[in-house]
Amino acid sequence: MAEIVLSNVTKRFGSTLAVDEVSMTIGDGEFMVFVGPSGCGKSTTLRMIAGLETVSDGQIHIGPREVTRLQPKERNIAMVFQNYALYAHKNVYDNLGFGLKVRGTPKAEIEQRVRRAADLLGIGELLERKPKQLSGGQMQRVALGRALVRDPEVFLLDEPLSNLDAKMRVRMREEIGKLHSATGTSMIYVTHDQIEAMTLGDRIAVMKDGRVQQIGRPLEIYDHPVNMFVANFIGSPEMNLVEGHLEGSADGLQVVCDGFALTLPERLLSQRPQSDRVALGLRPEHLTPMNESEGMIAATVSHVEQMGAHTLIFCQSGGTALSALVGRDDHVRSGDRLALSISLDQVHLFDPLDGESLLSASKAYEGKHPENTQREVTHG
């Protein structure tokens, strides 16, 4: 196990800046997830940690060693790829033990490590099969086992579940979580799926355009997104983001939108926007349908999606479209009139000019200065 430290790590491909001065500390034994849309730099950052991409600027430390210019085989890491990368002509046992055999590991030790990994991953009965005889989930377990037998300081996983169907992805998330608990080894996991990030990570690094937008524990990021991008990317269904403007009132500040207005205590704001324009953020699951006379936001139901345990209600309030996620409700119909209520501590407010949160509970992270990241990345 080892701590991983990235200091101003940058990657350029010609004139294209793929990763822009990323700095963070990943704790010994921590499960860190890099999440973001395609092209955000998350896989490139992982490949620089692995040594599969050269670092244009900055430094990488794994444990006490600087590994920035070391070859992958010198870093004591193990990587699991999206496409499994199994040898088709070898059985599972030989796939698991091949890397150890190449390194000259004694046969008895190979046997011990392979059997231990196979037992941990529940693939002991598959050791004589070839990859073509395995399901996608079984092949992914073999790929994990091949990394596990090396007893690395760090596991690196690059979108390992993206080729699996939805049901198998849920099962494999559980398996990877169990593997991390059993080994205690530092893991860095790359995904574009925010549900994977939320369910697996001790902490999450949300990336966009080569920069880290925010680092924190899953619920910390969910509850206190530092900007509009993070707020909209983390959470399903997506957050309602509504255009509005601020007006002073006797009770604080009033956020006036097309169709409704909310009054917020001024103490909630850490700063005022650059203009009077704001973006109001309301998560669908925080909006509660009420009787017309009781709620804050009068609305008309435009569409209803029954999702089994939950119901997603699409509403219109003046010129503003809103969605609300509620417990199963068979009675709401298109055209119904209702009102929506929300607790003020669940309201988000952003400056639409730079996208930054205006609330005092949110903390900015730009991913550039290691001395600033230590506060954010304490692992406990």
C-alpha cells in the first residue's frame, strides 16, 4: 500500500492541453474515483500515474519514491483495463499467473498467489477454462485477479465495467468494493458513470477540460457542489437549474424566477454574484409536492414517469420547467395543479457568469496547489 501524490501534473499532446496542473494526495489504502465526461482528462491522468503516458510537467510520487520518469514495471502498480486484455489461448490459471512467471517467480509461490486470488474473487472453479468460455463478469474477475496476484502498492482501474450490462455492473461494483476492503490496497478508479463514482469512492475527483473541479467525499460533493458543472454532473435525475435574479427583501434576499420566487436568508451567501443574475439549483428529490395552498412554487404537471419505487414528475411554473422525484405515486396525472416545497438548506445558488457557488457551505478547489489540497483530501 502507498500514498500517491500528484503535484501540478500536466499533459500536452502537441498544442492540446489534456491535463492542466492537477494536484492531489490519495491516501494510503484509499479508494479514489476520477469521474467526468469523455475527454475530461481522467484516463490520461491515470495513465500518467501508471507510466503509460509521459508527464509534460509536474511530479508523481508513489509512497516515498518519485516515479515521474520511471517505467511502468518499476512503479509496483497493477492496472485493469476496460477490454480485460486476457490471453485467448491460455486458461484462467495461466492468465492469472503469467505476469509472475515472466518475472521468474517460483512455481510454488505462483500456485499460492493464483489460488488465493481465485478464492478471493470466487473464480476457483474457472481455472481450467479459456476466456471464450467465460461471461463478461467472469472475464472481469480474471482481469482483477491478474492484477491482484502481483500484490501491488496501487491498483489502477480504467473504466473496467463499461463493457458489462447494467445488472452485471451492479454486481461487479460490489465485487470491487469487497476486493478493496479485503486487500486495503490504494485504488484509483476511472469512470464516466457518476453512480459508480458515488457508490465506490471514499472520495471523488470531478474533472472537466483537464482540470479537477472538486475533490471530496461523495455526499459532500452531492450536498455542496462548488460550481454548476459539478452540481449538474453529480446526481440522477439531474439538478434543476433555473435562471433568476436577486432582489432585496425584508427577510433577506429574494430569488425571482419566471413563475415563482424564493426568499433566502442573506447569511447563506458567501458572496454576491457579479451581477444581479443567478442560477437557482433545486434537486428533484428535494422538491415535495403539496396542496396548492401550502407549497412555495405553484406548478402544473406536464408529464409523469412511473419508475417503480419512485415517480418522476415534470412540472411547469410560469416559464420554468421543473422535475420532482417522489416516492411511488399512482395518482398524479398530466394537467394536475400542485405546489412544490423545498427546505431552504437544500437550495443551491450559482453565479451564471463563472458558474461558481454563492453559498457559504461550498468550498472551491481548482486542482493547482498541493498546499491547498491537503485540507480537502484528509482520509479517515
